[in-house]
Amino acid sequence: MSDQAIRKVLMEHGRLAVDVGTIDIDADLYALGLTSHASVNVMLALEDSFDIEFPDELLRKSTFASVRAIESALIGLGEA
């Protein structure tokens, strides 16, 4: 999976004030404006996009803290 699919979800549901296409893969999405409410929307959109469900142990702020963190979570769920 490329990070482009993740960035597309972030662009559509993350409500960030920056261009998601230009941020570093390790940039702190919360520092860039991701709210807890928006992170829930991102999670739900990722679940829909990849036909997966995040288990309870991944429902924490750190899972959605960066593009790399999201990608790692998806890899762990077998979506890479």
C-alpha cells in the first residue's frame, strides 16, 4: 500500500489546514490540526476504504499520529 491512499483519506476526512500531499510521512498530524473528532472520521473512512476494522488495542491517539503510524497499523492488519 502506498501512503497515497492514506493521504487521500486524510485529505477528505482529516480537516487539516495544510496540504496533506506535502507533509512528511512522520509529521505529527495532531500538531498540524488533526482533532480527536476528525481522527475518528479518518478511522471510519480507513475502515470503509480498506474493508477492515481497527481492533480496540489500536484505538489510541498514537495510531493516527502520522501517516507512517497509520500505515504501520494497516500493515499490522494485513492491508499492506
